[in-house]
Amino acid sequence: MRWNVYKLIALALVAFCIYAGGFYVLVDSNISIEQLRIPILWRGFSYAVLCISFMWCLHAIMSFEHFFQALSVFNVLHMFVGGLVGAALHGRGMKYYVADGFARCSGYVDSVRMSARAVDFPQMMNGIVEGFLAQSVKILFGWTLIAGLFFAALMLLWDIPMVRHQVKHIPAWPVVGMRVLRGVQRQRRLKRIRQLRRQRQ
């Protein structure tokens, strides 16, 4: 279809958002694993398009003799570093949201309330834990969906030539950082001068 790489990356991110949205809607403590096959197919399509797009970008900026070396570095970065960072963030999120769910629910689960009702306490706790795990997975996939939509919109905006040319006029991050640092130092000097004037008065 003669699409450029920005549209392809946006398409892949939209497919990834369908995967994350599918998990967000479908995940439940009583779900059958077969129901998640369609979102996982969308994830595979997204990964395939992203891989082709990134290799296309790599081919455009690298000479052929360095292409395979750069490809191996890219694979290490996105498979190991990206996978480990993503797993760490999701693990941290699961730990936080499960603990948050227990903290919110603990006021309603005590010995007085449980003794007033004829209920199997271990079975009820198993159901509560499964519910909190499913809820935490839903929350994490919700955040993943928001991030995917944000980056897809960013790629579509970057595809507009006017936006891309305007963004290229923005100075590099070190230049912006030095300007911010100089501004902070200037404000501190002005604050000290004002304090000295107040003390003299």
C-alpha cells in the first residue's frame, strides 16, 4: 500500500491496543484460556509489523556491512532489556494493586462479620485472592492500553509533515536541560538578593 514507516508503526500499535483492550475486557477469574486466542493473534500481528518496520528503519540508517551487527544489538535491546523492564514494571504493578485491594477490603473481612454468616472462610478467601489478581491484571492492561493509544497517536502526528518539521526545530535535550538549569540558578540568585534586601531593611 506504499505506506511509510510511521503509519506502519501506528498500525502495529493499534493492533497492540486491540490486544490490550481484549485482555482488559475479557480477563476474569473464571475465564477460559481459549477466549484469549483472538487478542493474542492481534499481539502476534502487532509484533510482526513492528519487527518489519524497525528492520526497515535500521536498513535505512545502516550500511549493509553493519546491518547484522546492529540487528543483533536491536534484538538484545528489545528482547532482553525491553522484556525485563516490562516484566519488572508489571510485577511491581501486580504487587502494588493486589496489596491495595487487600488494604481496601480488609475493613470488611474480620472475625465478627465472618462468624455472623455461615460461610466457608478458606474458600471465600481463595475467591477474594483470585478476584484481586484478575482486577490487578485488568488495571495493568488498562494502563498498557492507554500507553499504546498515546504512542499510536504520537506516530500518526509524526506522520504529518508540518508537525514533523516543526518538531525538528525544537532544541536537543541537553540544550533544554542547560537552559532549565540556568533558569533555576538565576531564580535562586534573585531569591537570595531579595532576602538580603529584606534583612537590610
